[in-house]
Amino acid sequence: MGTTLTTRSARTRAQQPRNERRTVARHWNWLGGLTGWLWLVIVVVPIYWIVITSFKTQSNYYATNPLAPPAEPTLASYRMVIEADFVQYFVNSLVVTIGAVVPAVTVSFMAAFAIVRGGSGRYLRSVNSLFLMGLAIPLQATVIPIYLIIIRLHLYDTLLAMILPSIAFAIPLSVLVLSNFIRDVPKELFESMRLDGATEWGTLWRLAFPLSRPAVVTVTIYNALTIWNNFLLPLILTQSPDKRTLPLALWSFQGQYSINVPAVLASVVLTTLPILTLYVVGRRQLLSGLMAGFGK
């Protein structure tokens, strides 16, 4: 009987620290949840204000509570922005983004495959190090050299002047993510393809590309968002209004319609919609690719 009581007491003492740890964990979970909800409110309120204000008139905006929804929603601000050559700016941004993302991802994928499957030669290690060094060079530090090169190439004030530097700055991170992903593909699959008589080019597109599709989608979405939101290159390398991209056009809208706040916010909403759509469509692939690419 005494032995049974002693055993139960020992078990009770052993369970007390576990119960205390569970209580502390629950307490911290509540604190983390409260912090998360607070941060969500901080993020959502400005977005809510931007959206509802874009449906107000200029007079209604100054006469009502800024956070109150519009009593009579109107699309006048959106109509005003679209009539101010918004379609031209949208097409310019689309051309620059597609023209930079497609070559950058294609070259990066082939370079990553060569680095992973090309062996451990000194030349390939040097090439890989060269790509990694590109991550350490900020865009702001290369603005003047890029400007001088574009001038010497007679490409100033053209869409190609924005596409070429965007490709160069998209390649280093793309190579890093794709090489880490391709390195995780089992070597037995490559050996099987080689025994079946497949060439390196066939192995690249018939084996490595399908298995690396999450990483390809990841770098495509990331680079598209980065290039779409780029403001510095269009500001430095273009001059004509018909060559503006959406971020630069948004800046000009702010100067042109600074008093008309609903019109400015309508341009913000129209500029953000393609980015939001792209993220909603590919967010799962983006998150899985980033976790796989950086979790090696």
C-alpha cells in the first residue's frame, strides 16, 4: 500500500512540470493570437480605407468620415484614371514584366541545371559564385553604370532599356532557388534517363523541368512582382510619358490629382489588382517553392 502511494506521488510530481509547461504554452499562444489579430487590423484598415475612398467623389470625401463607406458609390474616379492613358501604362508594365521574366527564368533554369549536373569543376564553382555575388549588389549602386551603358547602346527612353537590367537582377536569386531545388532531385532518375539514351537537353526539359515546376513558378511570381513594382529603373531610363510603367504613372497621378484623393487611390487600386491576382493564383506554389528552395 505504501509502495503504491509513493509511486502515485512520484507520478503526480512528474506530471506537474508538464502541466505547468502546457499552461505557459497556452498563455503564449493566446498572446501570439492577440498580436496576430492586432497586426491584421493594422494592415486591413489602410486597405479598407483605400478601397472605400476610391468609390467616393471628391466632395463626398471631404464632407464625410474617412472610414465611413460611401453612401452613393461611384466609378467616376476609376473612369478618370482610365481616361488618363492608364491602359498604355498597363501595357508598358506588362511588356516589361513578361519581356524580363521569361528570359530570366529560362536562363536561370538552364544555368542551375548546368551547375548541379555539371560536376564539381572549378569553372562551374566559379560561375556559381559569380551568380551568388549578384545578390550582394543592390540596384541603387548600379544606377549610374546602367544609365551610361543604356546611353551608349542608344536604348534610352525605350522599354528594352528597362527589360535588360531587370533580367540581370532577376537571374542571381532565380539561380539560387532553382539550383537548390534541382539538387534535391534523386540522382537515380538522371541516371535512368541517361541509360534510356536521353541527352542532357532532353533530361533538362523532360525530367528536371517537370520536377522543378514549383520552384519555377516561385521564381516567376517573385520576379514578376519585383519587376512590376520597380520604380527606379523607369524613372532613370525613360523620359517620354508614353513609355511610363504603372509605378511611375502612379507617381505622376499623385502630382496631377493630389487634391483629388479618390482619383489617386483609384489609381492605386488599379495598379495593385494585377499583383493581387497573380499572388492569389500562385500563392501555394510560391510558398512551397520558397520553403523547398531555402530549406535545404
